[in-house]
Amino acid sequence: MPAVSHLEVLNSAQRKAVTYGDPAGAKGWRAGPLLVIAGAGTGKTSTIAHRVAQLVVHGVDPSRLLLLTFTRRAASEMRRRAHDIAREALGDTLGNKAQAMLQRLVWAGTFHSIGNRLLRHYARHLKLEPSFSVLDRGDSADLLDELRTQLGLASKEQRFPRKDACLAIYSWRVNTQKSLHDTLDQQFPWCKEWEADLTRLFRGYVERKQRYALLDYDDLLLYWHMMMSEPRLAQHVGANFDHVLVDEYQDTNRLQAEILYALKPDGDGVTVVGDDAQAIYSFRAAAVENILKFPDHYQPRAEIVTLAQNYRSTQALLDAANALMAEAPRQHRKHLLSTRGAGGRAQYVTVDDLAGQAEYVCGQILKRREAGVPLRHQAVLFRNASASDVLEVELARRKIPFVKYGGLKFLEAAHIKDMLAVLRWADNLRNSLAAFRVLQLLPGMGPVNARKCVELLQAQDGSVQALKGFVPPQPMASAFAKLQALLQVLTEPQRPWPGQVRQARDWYQPHLERIYEHVHTRVGDLDQLEQLSGQYPSRERFITELTLDPPHATSDLAGTPTLDEDYLVLSTVHSAKGMEWDTVYVLNVVDGSFPSEFATGRSELIDEERRLLYVAMTRARNELQLCVPLKFPVTQQPRTGDVHVYGGRSRFMSEKVLKTMEPAAFHGAQLGDTPLGDARVSTLDVSARLKDMW
């Protein structure tokens, strides 16, 4: 019998999950379907690795064990940990037995990588060329773009979806198994009028792939799913595995869940691990229903083991997270308990506005750094990548280095670079780099014509009048004339700086909508850029100040090390999943961000937004601060305008949730904070003068 010392590190719930089932003679171990609900910070990875090791040391052939994960790194980590645990359990001092076990644990990987291997093995049964090539996302988008052009869809008078949008529609349709009509209606309503054309495009895309033995990323699941729909093939594939373990089951889509059910229709040997409270990827077609309905898919019902002993956060922080999720309507209920003691309560901090929020967060970051919390142990989380724009500028001003995950840094985003290029060109007409970028924003303006125009400008020493001498091809003549008119206005010597960014935006808006997807998010970035411009007295100062603190000076960790290699982490909540920090700041905890204004139309999206905030809150080990701006500026107003709206309290911040938190308030620098000099001045009786007016 193997030793049981490897189980001593587990708590009772973990041990129950790891040892679920019974010895089964020659097959080693028999177990029915098992669902492990692993709350945030409860040791999920360790539990799965122990489960794998437990099966192997009790006689399950490692080559008949299928482990499905969502990243290659996760699969490698599971294999490494299972090896170490098995070595301890077997008393394998030299490691020979455990190493042999590891070498035979060959069916561990992502759904897509396992699907790729199985499809090649069963290719002749699917009339599929075994040597098929797999397209990456970029290749798939380029192939769709080529077909768009060939079918005449790219030259339509009205805006037809660009290649990345087409690929997103195709991918959503495949992974949700919904009709194209429902896909467009629910997820891409602005493309509904193109349903017939998209059908033609996607049919051509499928035919082209089949003709050249190509499979794209989504096909790896789709073909596997179709293979499992044939009972004899499904039975043959499933017979290769005695146990199937799935990690992060809350992130599976409909295809993946149905593949699992077809592999083991009776649930024998099936173990899925996940947390419905962390299901936040519906935009990738993940279906939270998979984990919510898993137990009832089988008869008898699957066993449920809940891991609730949290090793990450202090109890006071967990109290807030527990209170938040207690009000969720659909869930596998759990109450997280900390092993680390009470700790301080989460803070609910109101600030005046976005600038005040940036000032407050920067001050808190530096304060904790001086108290011994390194920058890299602190993180700022937000709903959308654009939400950190104002903060990034303040961090750069204060020389606080940072890295950003879940989106480009503000000044690196392509649409921000486009706008700055317009302003840089207007500020210096000899700036050929800026001119070259701006010219290529025009429809039909390729590098050759752009270069001719730039050379003409250079020949005339950057005179704006030189643009009149450039004769563009007829299709782009109108767009070029509008650009010429904009530059004429922006380069007028007496033109005041206020309003210039708005004029550039008005010109850029149609190009933004034509070139990029997710326009509503990018428009928010341009709003921030316009607001930032109001803090500078001139165009030159605005451009120069942003240039003097470029992104690589504050955020790039590659290259020559500096004396201070510490850095703050900025991240979207989606990119922060699975991570943890000592101190976490969450920005914009108001309605419109949590939940997002784009999620308020459907109850299932509201549920996911609650889970998203829960994920953000459970990243903190010791300190959690939710920042709540009171005022948000209204866009499209003069630089000196003060029109604003008040942010509504997040609907997730109920009285029960707020009772678990410590309220706080921060007011930014006020006019009276700076002494005005000698106070010995005459006194004015304003009251008397006001009375005299009447």
C-alpha cells in the first residue's frame, strides 16, 4: 500500500475530493462523477495534482488518464506537482518510479491540443487529411479578409464588418452552437443586416479550408465535437481513458461540455474542478451553466465537494467577498474561511473625481512602499483597459514604474497614437513620421502614395500650402481634402489651443469607426485624451510633456536593468484572474463600471458582472480598497468646462456588503491648500455691499 503522508498537507475537504472513489482491482480506482467547487484561494491546483497522484499510486495507468486544462502552463504545472506528490507517496527516494509515471502521463494538455492529437489519430474516419495544418488567429483573419475582397464584400457602400469582427462572429457561432441569426441578434446586433453576406463568407471560408486541408483554432473543437456525435467513434475514443479531469470547468463552452459528456456518458471517472463565482468569460463563449448544471446531468447525481478554506486572504476581506456573492441568485453556495486570521476590513473610499482617484491611489501606493510593501506586491484593477488612462499619466508624472496587463498602455494604443500623430504633424509639418502615419489613415492611401506626399512636403520645407500640389488618386480625393482643411485650421498662427483636440477628433472619428473594432471603448480613450489636453497651456506643451515620459520609460522591463527594478501592476480584472497581491486597489466601483453599462440589459450579464467584482476583491491578501469617484466629466465640452454627472452607487454595494467595509473619503488638492502670502490685507464687508445692491 502506498504511504498516506502526502495527504497530511490537505484539509478535510481537499482530502475528500482527492480520495473520492474506491479501489477497483486491476483498473486501480473507480469513481463516479465528481464536481469540486474550489473557492478563490482554496488550493485548487494542489487538489487536482493530489487527485492525479492518488489515482496513479493506486494503480491507474497514467497513459489512461486524460487531464484537460486551459493553458499549456497549467498542464505542465499539474504534471510537475503530481510527480512530486507521487514520489513522496511511493517513498521513491531516487525518483525512478515517479519519473516513469510522469513519462506515461502523456494525455495532459489544453482542450485544443488534445483535440489536435485525437483528430490526427482518427483522421481517416473523418475524411480528414492527417497532415492538416492549423491556422493561427492572424492567418484565419487574413483568409477571411481575402475572401471578403473576392466576394465583393469589402467594396460595399455601407460599412461591412472587418476581418477581425468576421472572425469573432464565426468563432462565437461555432463555440456556442447557436445559429448565425441568434449570434448576430444577441452578440453582434450592428451586423444583423449582413446575415446573408456573412453566410456566404463563412461558407466560402469553410470550403477554402477544406480544399487546402486547413483547420483553424475553433475547428479543433468543432471537429472533435462532431466526431464525438457518432456513437461508435465516441465510445472508441472514451474507451482509451479510465479517468478524465477538467480544470477551470466554469470557463468551458458548450462544445467542450458536450465533448466531455460524450467521452464518459455515465460519468465514470469524471472529475471537474472550478468555481462558478469566478465564471467571467462569457465574451469568449464560456457558459456558466456547464458548472451550475453539471451535478444534475448524471443519474445518480454527481458528488459535490466544496473547498472553502482560503489560504490567500484575511477573514475581514473574505467577509466582504462572501457578502457580495451571498446576494447572487444562481450559484453553488459557499462561505470562504481564512486560515490567516481577521486582518483589516476592506476600505470603501469615495473620491471627488477621476483625477482625485488617481491622486489618491498614487499617494497610497507610495505610502505602502515606504511601509515595506514593494510596488510589485501592489496592483490596481479595473473593469476596462481605458479606465486607467488618467492614473497612468499621474503614475508617469510621479515616476512610479508600472506594467499593464489586459490592454495596451494608454499612450501605446493605436488610436491614441493616431490622434497624437495628427497633433504632432500640425505642430511640425516637417515631422515625416507623423505625416506618414496620418496619411495612411485615409481610405485607399497606401505607403507609396503616402511617401510621395511626404516627399513633396519635404521638398517645400513643410509648408502646408505644399499639400495643394499633391494630386491624390480620385477615390481618396475627398478624404484628402478634408485632411488638408484640418491642417490648414490647426496651423493657423492665431488659432487658440482649446478646441484643437476636438477638431482633430471630429476629423478622426469616421476613420476610427472604419479602421478599428470595439469603437465604444476606444472613444472612451479619446475622451480621456481630450480631458488631459485641458491641463496644458499649449499644443507644444501637451505633446512634449507626454513625449518626455514615454511608456518605455515607465513600463518596459526588458532591456538594461535599472537601479530600481520594482514596478506596480495595472490589470483588467479578466487578466488578473488566478493572481494575487498584498494590496489591491479597484477603480471606479460605480454603476456603469461594476456592472458595466453594456451589461445592464440582461440578467445573466449582471450576474457575471457581480462575479467579476468578486474576482477583483479576492485577489487581495492583506488590503483591499474600492475606489468610488463621485463625479464624472461630461465629454464634448470646452476645456474650461465643468459639466459633470454624479456616479451612481454600484448596485452590488448593498447595505449588507457595505457593513463589512470601512468607509473613507479623500479630497484632492484644493485652492486654499497653498498659502497666498501676507495675510495683512484690508477687510471687505461683502454682506453690507450685497444689502446695498437692493
